[in-house]
Amino acid sequence: LANTNYERTHSRTLLLARGLQLMLPLMAAWWLLANLMNMALPPTINLTGELLIITSMYNWSPLTIMLTGAGTLLTAAYSLHMFLMTQRGKFPRHIIKMNPTYTREHLLMILHILPLLMLLTKPELVMGPLS
């Protein structure tokens, strides 16, 4: 996703990529899905991983629940900030012409997200047999 932004804006600065939701609405949907998965949306495999880490850390030392909670909060805040910086806001004036998204880019997003979604149906592939 970041590379598709770079290919269109020729900059890695998030402020220069504002307002892309207006020009590339389907790419904005991919950004939203990726950010929601990064924030451990309930059916994603990230939620399982975060819950396992949080319970393990709490069993090790109850004080670590504050550190893991702060880390989870910072991750969610940064993900929302990144989404808002790249997708919302006024369209930058320095971009005169922008290429549309290509099918290969959407296929690439599908091929990245599909294995994660398939792990939802059979998490034993990663976590081992549940007893």
C-alpha cells in the first residue's frame, strides 16, 4: 500500500499523500482493511495473537498488563493517524496528474490478505493442535 502511494505521489511523506481517498477510493478501502487488521479487528488473526501475548504477559507478571495495554493503544492510535494522514484531508496541490489503480495492485492486495483470512478458518496451522 505504501508503495502504491509512493508510485503516485513520488514521495514517502504522509503529508504529501493526503486526500487520496477522493482519487483512489478502492485503494482507500484497502488501506482501511489493512489498518483494521493491524488494530486486531475481532475476526482477524492479529486479535488471536494479541490475546495470547497479553494473557501470557499477565501470567508472567500482572504489572506487564499496563505495558502491553499501552503498546496496543499506541498501535491503534498510530494506525488511525496513518490512515487519516494518507486518505483524508485536502488533496495536495503539487499533484497534477495521477494514474488510476491497476488490477495487478488489487490482485496483490488480495494475495496478501487472503492467507490471513484463511488462517481464521484453520488457526491450528500456526498455533498447533488445540487440545
